[in-house]
Amino acid sequence: MIATASSFEFTPAGGPRGHQTTEERGRGRDDVRLLVSRRSSGRIEHRSFGDLTSLLRPGDLLVFNRSATLNAALDATTGSQAAVLHVARRLSDAEWIVELRHAEPDSLPTTPWLDAEAGTEIELRGGGRATLLRPAVDADAVRLWVAEMMLGLPADEYLRRWGRPIVYGHNRRSRPLSVYQTVFAGRTRQRRDAIGGAALPAELVTRLLVKGIDLAPIVLHCGVSSLEAHEPPQPEPFEVPPDTARRVNAAIRAGGRVIAVGTTCVRALESSAVGPGLALPSSGLTNLVVDPTYTPRVTSGLLTGWHQPMASHLAMVEAFAGRKMLETSYRAALDAGYLWHEFGDSHLILP
């Protein structure tokens, strides 16, 4: 069982504005609020995302995820019932890890299909089909399956033509894939956008570099997420390139702070760590779970969004903020009406 930080109760803020992008509200991508938590002093600051250049110091290193969002939701039917198939990690030419979900007429949000059986046939658009083969993980209620996918086209082309971005339950309408991409996106990934980096437009990146704040890429391809019931994250492919490992080690040696832009970066960075203050070039599948019992070895701080009460991401946030600071910051965000979810406000946790 994963240790979580979610036993204190809160209700995420948001409302209609929280389910709009900043562009839809007539603003720039970085025109969101930024709550700053300083663990050493216990101090909370209410700032804007554009203040990031004044909150970071020359010599600090921001690490971002180059993985891009994929059209991973496929409209489907099984028997006479409407469904949506979420595709996650590709295991071979034909086998994928997938999540089957119930779909309701005229309703965008979906719900997990927890009583499916091996051998279930799923019809997809464009002549594609899938067959559930076996559970992907051991569980009483099976949510993730290994499925055989027969698409009739190369997978990337099929998803581009027939897929759409996965939509979280709080959204009531779909949006084009471009809305979910960060300025860093370069290599496709399997599931969702990097919330922590969504508010970094090119102009702000330029100002950070001019000030002497370095940036370095990693890659972590997210699988099917939806981890809102104390579920630990699944194994995910990652890569920390040699130049990034070098910059991480150099920043730490020079007294700079390594700030992960999003929880995906934390998982990749810490998977490359071989000791306190030392990262090595790494790639493969990571099983690492960062929770309140874990002490980060190379990552100093975290720039992220606001997470649901039972999300595994919240346990990772506690590893950086500590329990007391976590509760203080979330209550301050709630009191001040910060916006949740992928189009909401941001949280910077500094040591």
C-alpha cells in the first residue's frame, strides 16, 4: 500500500473558470496564480506565474519533460454498449496496456469498466479492434488490461486520425491536442499533459535563461493515470540524457537548486539518482514510487499543479513539502480560491 498524504479532507476549487484554458479566458499561458511554499521557513507567498524569474536564482536548474501528449482516447463499442478505450504503454507490435471505460450518451466524462473479462472484444472506429487478453496488474477490480490491438494502420497514424486527448471528469467538452502540449513537447507519450509545465510560454523561458537559470530535458512517458484512489503509479518508460545528468550534478555542486517542472520529472530524475547529489544517465522502465517516506536525492524543489485528495501525486508533493507545509499550502490555496486541475493555478515548493 502506498503511503499517501490525502487523509486530510479538502474539496478542490475550480468551477467553470477552472475548466477553461488561460487562452479561453483571454489570457496568456503564464497568467495563472502561483502559490510559493518555502519549507525551511514555513512561509507561504501568493504570486503570479510570471514572477518565476524573481523566485529562482542564477545557477538554479529547471528540469522539464519533453514527452508530448498523445491522442490516447478511442471511442469504442463492446457488444451493444458504448465505451472508450484509453491506450497506455505499448508492450509489443500488437500488445498494449489499456483501460476500458463506460461511456454515456451525450456525456464526455467516462467511468472505469471494472467487471470486464478476458476475451472481451472491442470495436474501434476506422475498422480497428482490440481484445482484452489478461489483467495488467493483480487487483480485485481490474482496471488495466493487456490487450491485443489490431488497428489496420501504424499506431501513431491511427491515433492521430481516430483518437482524441483523454479528458478528465471535471471537463465538459473536448479540446484539440495542441491545447495540451507544453512548449517543450518533442516526443510522444502515452497519456496526459505535463500540468506543471503548461504555464511556461517561450517568452518566460527566454527570461529565465537570460537571468542564468538553466533548463534541461528528461523524458517520461506517462501511462494511464487516473490515480485517485491511493493507487501507486505503474511502471513508465523514462530517459535522463547524459547532458541532463551532467547539468544536474553541476548545479548541485555549485549550490544551485534542481527544480522539477511537474511530478513526471521527479520520477525520472530520482530514478537516475545513485546517491545524494549524484545523477547518472539512465533509461528504461521506472518502478520508483516517491511518497512521504522517500527523501529526494537530486531534486530540490517542485513546480506542479493542485492535486485531488486521493491522487498518488499528492503523496509525492508531501515528500518535498512535508506534512505540515502540505496542509498549510493546500488550505491557503483553498481559502484564496486557487483553481484546480490541468487548466488551473500552480504551486512552487522550494526547500
